[in-house]
Amino acid sequence: MSHPSTPAPAGHRRAQIAARVGAATLGGYAFAWGFIATCMSLLFAAGMAFHDAEFLAMLLGVLAFLAAFLWAFAVRRLWMAWALLLGGGALLATIGTLVQTTQA
């Protein structure tokens, strides 16, 4: 017979929610920023006009932020949300920077 799990204290639960909201907001922003930088630099390197590449990357970045924000609440482990969103954003920003420096 299984025993019902004891609920977490209210303070702990609030801290978990605050950490998840932080991961969704800050991590999602970092991921979207890196996504936009990479997308814009790749589109420009492919021959698209700068402002067209910028506008398309921004539009896609809004969708990337929404997906990252929702994923941060859906993922089971909180540390994974922080790690993948911040790490992915940093990796994408680095790729975008490398593409930009090779085009100069």
C-alpha cells in the first residue's frame, strides 16, 4: 500500500515557483537573445538585407521566447531549465558572434 506524500512547506513551494518563474523569464530571455543573434547573423551571411534579417530574426525570437518560457514550466527538473536556457543562450550568442566576425 502506498503512502501519500507529505506536501512541501508553503515557503519551499513559493521559492520553487519563484525560481521557475525566474528561469522562464531570465533564461527564456537569454535563450531568445542568443537565438536572435544567431538567426540574424546567419540570415545576413546568407545574403538577406540587414534590416530584413533583423526583422525576421526578431519575429522568430518572440516565438523562441514563448517556447522557452513555456518549456521552463513543463520541464521536470528546475536545474535543467536554468542550465539549458542559460547555456543554450550563451552558446547561441557565441555562434552568432563567430558568424559576425567571419563576415567582417
